[in-house]
Amino acid sequence: MNNTRHNSTGVYKSYGLCLRFPPKVHSLGLWENKDPFTYSVPALEVQMVVIFVLTHLLHYPLKRLGIPKLFSEIMAGIILGPTLPKKFRDLTKRLFPIDTQGVIGTLTLFGYMLFMFLVGVKMDLSIVNTTGKKAFAVGILALVVPFMVGNMTSQVLLKEFIRDKDDGSTASLLFVSGLQSVSPFVVVAMLLKELKILNSELGRLALASSLSSEVLGISLAFIMNTLRSFMEDHSLSSALQRVGLIICFILVVIIIIRPAMLWIVKQTPEGRPVKDSYIYSVILLILLAGAFTHWIGEFPILGPFIIGFAVPDGPPLGSTLADKLDSFVSGLFIPLFMTLISLRVNLQAIDLSNPYAISIVVLIIVVFLAKVVVCIIPACICRVPFKDALALGLIMSSKGIVQMSFYSFFRDDQAFNEETFALLVTSTAVASVVVPLLVKQLYDPSQKYAGYQKRSIMHSKQGGEIRIVMCIHRPDNILAFLNLIDISCPTKESPMMVYALHLIELHGRAHPLFIAHENHQNPEESPYSGDVVYAFDRHERRHKGSICALAFTAISPRKLMHEDICTLALNKTASLIVIPFHRKWAVDGTVESEDFELRSVNCKILDMAPCSVGILVDRGRHQGDLSQQQQQRVAVIFFGGSDDREALFYAKRMAKSRTSGIGLTMVNFIPMVCEASDEEKKLDSEVLNEFTNVGGEEVVYVEEVVKDGAETALIVREMVDEFDLIIVGRHWGVEFPQTSGLKEWSELPEMGVIGDILSSSDLKGRASVLVVQQQKTTA
């Protein structure tokens, strides 16, 4: 039995199916001699496997071209859908019988509800109040102006181009205009993460703008759905009743559920896991919220999305929910959901000779261009470079999972016909390819770190203030950096400006966060980095006048932490970035742990830093304040070259302090046969002369004549038990006669050949090491 309803924009067909009761869930195997696809469980398992395998087979070659996974998921759905020739259609109909699609459809919709709940958890609406005028203007204009332009274009098309029109075609064009105008926060965040610019300057602006747009966009979506309901039912009381119920639901979330979530956070001791009973309660709330919004006729995702806002982002509750749900939802349910939507696309239904189809295409293009242009104008007014402004417009015009879900919902409700649905999904697939490729060509975040002036210790004002960014990943880094500050001998005449940056991995939230802590802030008032704020503030008070310390917190993905570090160094015109070594030593000299992700971050900083960089290898032997201990012995190893000159200038600051209690030794390794250029020899000689003239009785100058790297390695190994700190230049890629033959044995290129020896896990000594690289990124 089937019912058919005609519309000027197409024909909707609803089919009646005969189902067996009780339903056939699982088969008895091959022994029953029946088609296994008539049973829901084996059909569901095979469907999931086919979608998963096909999606990954398509994405494997495409990801090397920079094409996101969304395109592969859409293409997999189109391949499995009714578009291909009849032979393929017969096979896909066998794999995806109509009577089994309800099961997988229900499963994926449940997964999408959980996904939108997690989106709500990871969003922080308080950022809307601090986004700034630039982001707020871009976000609001990016929604309002394209929507208005789209509506005006729709009216022109209906009046001049579409002859056979009715209420259905008018509403359809209105919904297309609205859906093309929105810039969902999650779509922008996923694109920025794919492009690895999530916490770049442009990425932060795009996230803030999309969040401002999202708040207005949610209101617009609610109004559109209410309008659609009113047009269908022609009942004002029904529409008002729906609005009233949603308002009551939001009030319940604000008054009851949000305080309950905060209570759960208070009941969870710091560092302890959230109780399973609390997690089960939250999941129960998700299901009830989805059932409620579905019952009142709203989109089923609206309830879980609002519940997500009630959950505090970050640890402990937000991050725990993300840990338990994110990988399963994003890795399994969402690809299935996207492919199942695309499975309904029939490209053969598109008829570009049809005025209505042409109108849809024109409307999509016009709204896209309007959004790009309206993002460029306010960005350029705020002095954003044109290329960056154009990239921002493209990012805000991106399409993704949110638009695809609404296409499906409107298709289910027959607001879109088969042709409109196919055109919209196709436009999303095209945008998913074009937008990322164009943004990559337009925006390179590393370019802003190119130094148009020298930012190094050597080129800083002699005897003046030195600015250092110190990057803290673990609690033990705090004491190591405070010891380094003390051993650097800051004075009132030669002070040190320290920017302590506490880096926390992004977890349980969608957007990165950068916090500048106030001077002398009570650590208990700060939700993040209280121990860092307290330690550096206490050190500043103890060395008043010679040290000024400011604390910052950066919460971002581990792979993108170098962006925060380099940006802070660039904005504060720092001369040196000090980063911790990726190995952690125990007190007995053995390696306690290795963090290979931290090593990757360090390598990126060495390549991109806008100033000099130092890698601090802390052997963990200093358990107290160096300023209260006996004389500390520091050695500087010198071969020549820019990195060694930079290391020597850092040590020179120690030599200038007569009351520092620092015993400084400079070991100059001289080759038997000198091969350096005259210019390099001249620069090295000038630096050595300056250093020896500054030094007093506590400065020792030693020359070691060596013929190759083997002799150098023997001398260097003997130094690890004689000194507390050894400073050495990295000079990777520069071959000296004194280090010949050592490069082949080097395990850690980022440390240089000498730094590699001194930081080797086989070498158990008491000396910490500072490997210095002079600024190398210059324009």
C-alpha cells in the first residue's frame, strides 16, 4: 500500500511495509537456509562493517590531498545509495533493505544526540561576553546579512524565475536560506582542528565569531521550526504552547540541573575520578531530555544539546564524560550518521533544466558569497590582513555535520523534496573540499613568527632587562625553572622579566583557552594554575626589583601548544623561550618517564620560535632554593658559531654579578686544524674577549685542544659530575672538527650532538643542561 502527495517542487511518496511480529532479530545461522538480511542483527552488523570499510578506503588516499573525512563519508553514502546504475543499486538494496534501515537510523540518531550533548558540554557560553567587538561583529553579521540577502534573493527568484510556485516552494527556499546562513560552532571547530590552526590567531577569532553566531543561530533555528509547525497546523495556540514548554525546560535546566552538576563537581575531590553513579544520572538526563523535546515536536537533539550546556566544561565532570563517550560517538556513530544521510541522496533526481533546481543553486552560491564578503569587511576594518580576512570568511562559510542533520530532518518532514535534498548535500560535499584547500593556501600561521628584528639574548640591550618565556608542563618543572632563574643571577641593574606559561592539554572542551593571571592573585581564586601563580609570585616578592613574573595558562591540544608558546613570545618581545626536556629523571639518575608528545612540541618550537630557544634538562638533583645553597658551579661549552655565542652571552650575565655565588667555567674546545671562515672566527673572538674581560676571580677560562669528536666526548662526559649546570649551543646542522663523527651516534637531533651526549639516559650525572639555539627565523 502506498500514498502519494504532489507538490509543485516534486512528488513525495510514502510507502507502507508489512512487518513480521514478533520481529526477527537474529538468525539461526546457515543451517536455517534463509537470507540473513531478513534478520535485524546480522543486517545491522554487515551494514556497519560496509560503511566503516568503504569510508576508510575512500579517506585513505584523499587525506593525503588534505580532503577532510566528511567528504569520504558523503561519497560512501552516495555510492551505497540509488545514484549508481541498476546493478549496483540491486546490490545496495540487498545490503540495505528498507525494512532494516529504521534500526540503523535509530542507532545513528541516538549517536548524534550524544554528539550534540558533548558539543554542549565543550562549549563555554561565557566566552560570548569576552569575545571582543571584532569577533562579535563578525559572528552576528555572518548570520544576519546572508540570511537577509538569501531571503531577498528568494523573493526575486519566486517572482521572476519560478512560475509554478506554492507555499511549499516558498518555505523550502526560506529554509535553504536559513541553513546556508548559519555558522555552527562545532563545524568551525572541527574544520580548524582538521587544519591544525585551532589555537592560532585566526582560529581563535573564527571560534569566537562562530560562538556569537551560534547563540543567534539557535534562536533562528527554533523560530524556523516553530514557523514550520504553524504553517503545517495553522494553529497559533499550538505554536505558543511549544514555545512555552521549551522556555519551561530551559528554566528547569538553569534552576535545577545546572546547580546539580556543580554539586557533582564539588563532591569530586581534585584528582579523583567522578563516581559512576553520577555519570549514569547524566546519561539518564540526556535520554529524558531527548524524549521530551521529541514529544513536544522539536528536534530530538535540542534537549541533549541544552543539557550539555548545564555540564561544567573541563575537569572533572566535562572531561570524564568526553573520555567515556567521545571516541565511541565520534569514531563510530557520527560516520554512520553522515553516511546514512548521504545514502538517501539520488543525484539522478537533479534536473538543472528545472527553474526550481537552478533557483536552489543560485541561492546557495549567493548566500555563500554574501557570508564571505560580510566577514571580510569588519575584519579588514579591524586591520586584519586581507588574506586572513578572506580565510576567515571561508571558515565561517564551511558546511558540516549540523547542516547535514538539518537537511535530513527537513527531508523527513517533507520540507525538502528529493532534488533539493540532493543539491544541498552535494553543495556540502563541494564546500568540504574547496574551503579547507583554499584556507591552507591563504593562511600560514608560522609566517607571523618570522623575525623582522633580532630577538635574542645576544642582541638584547646589554646589561638591561631580559625577557624569558618559561613553559611549564608538569609540577616538577616549577622548581627547575625557579632554580634556573636564581642561577641566572638577575639584579636590579640587569633584571629578568619572566612569563610563566602553564600548558594544559585541551580536554572536555571544544575551544582553546588562554588566561592571563593578575599580579599577586590569590591562587585559590584561580581555577587553573594556582600552584604556578603562587610559586612565581612568591619568588618575585623574594627578589623584589630584580625579577618580575607574570603567570599565564594555555589550554589547547598537545599538538598545537607550540602556537600558544610562540604567540606569547612574539607578543611580549621575549628574547628567550625555555622549554623542559621530554625526559623526567628520578633522584637516583635513572629515567623515570618519557613524553614523546612533548618532544614533538619542542621540535616545533625550535623550528618556529620568533626568538632564541633553550631546552632545560633537569636531572632532579636540586631539592631546594639555590639562593640558600652553597656556591653553584656552571660550565659553558664553546666550539663557535651563533648558538654557542648565544649561550656565552647568557652566561655573561652570571659573570657580571659579583655577589651571585656562582662559579663559572668557560671551556673552549679548539681544533688542531681550524676550518672556520674568517667572519665566524672574528665574531667568536669578539665574544670571547668580551667574556674574559667581564669575568673576575670566580670565572675560569679553560682551553681544550682536540682532534675529533671522540676526544671531545670523553672530556664532556667527565664534566657531568663536576658542575651543577652546563650550558651548550645546539648548532645542529653545523659540522665542527671538534665534533666530527658524533652526529652519526646522535639520537636526539633537537639537542645537538653535545646536548645529546649530556642528556643521554646512559649518562648518570648531577649536572642539569641548558641547550641554547639562537633565533633562526628571520625575514
